[in-house]
Amino acid sequence: MKIDTANWEKFLITDWFDLSLPQGDLQVKKVEDGKVPLITPSNSNNGLLKRISALSKSTKYSAKALTVDMFGNAYYQEEDFFVTAHGHVNVLIPKFEINEYTGNFVATVIRTLFLKKYGFSEMCTQKVLKKESVPLPATSDRKPDWVYMESYMKRVMDESEKRIECLKKGLD
């Protein structure tokens, strides 16, 4: 699905998100299994390493936030979650009303740009994120066009679901 980039503007990440790193040293070997996602640097599965106990001794983040790891992998988190310690995963807490569609749109833009920029030699740290800007669709008053982002992602999801249904029918 083609995207219209004619009315995009660059926005500082910190204009729309507060940046956070977890407090406490969450050691994967020492946590109990549970139901809360533990997010780690990863290029797959939304960064999910495993599910751990809600009683883990670290910062538990609320759903509807983004995570950006040291390599530039960015994901929208739909559930409350923990992140691994040592600054390897940054949490972007929105300063606006976010939903799965706008969250996934912004995460996709960040991931697309950052995976080309960051890696072991130059990591995406909180210090770096404070200076980063990303292009997003903009309204005529030069603010992010959240309505466009939401409707675009809804169309993408609808098309994907239709394709999955066609594949399922072909397997029957």
C-alpha cells in the first residue's frame, strides 16, 4: 500500500514522548515466570524475551508506550511490560493519546530509519534519542497528523487480515 509522504515534517522525539530507562537491575536468570512481557533488544517478536512475574523488582511500564532498543528496533507495546536493564531498551512514553494504530505507525517509521543508523559500533542510547527527529505526516498547522496515521494503519491491518483469510482458505 503506497503512502503519501508529501505533507511530512520532521519532529523531535522528545516533543511527543518522554524518555525513560528502568530502575533496578532486572536479571533474567533470577525472575519468576509470569504473565507480564519482558522486552529486550531484538529484531523480532516485538522484543519479547519471555513473560515474567508482575512482582519483579524493576520499573513496570504501562501499556501504550514504545520501546526502542540499542540497535534501533522500535515496537509499540500493547500490554504493561518490563524491559531488561542496563539502558539497552529505551521506553518512549507518549505525551498524547496513542492507540495501537498510531503507535505502530510511529514505531515503524522509527525502526525503518534507525536500523540503518544504529548497531554495535554506534548504539541508540537515551542521549542519542534526545536529539533524534523523525518524519511524520503533518497537518496544515505543522503538527503530527494522528488521524492520517490511524486511518492508514487501519487500512494496512484490514488488507493484511484479508490476505491471511485468503491463505487460510487455500490451506483448507
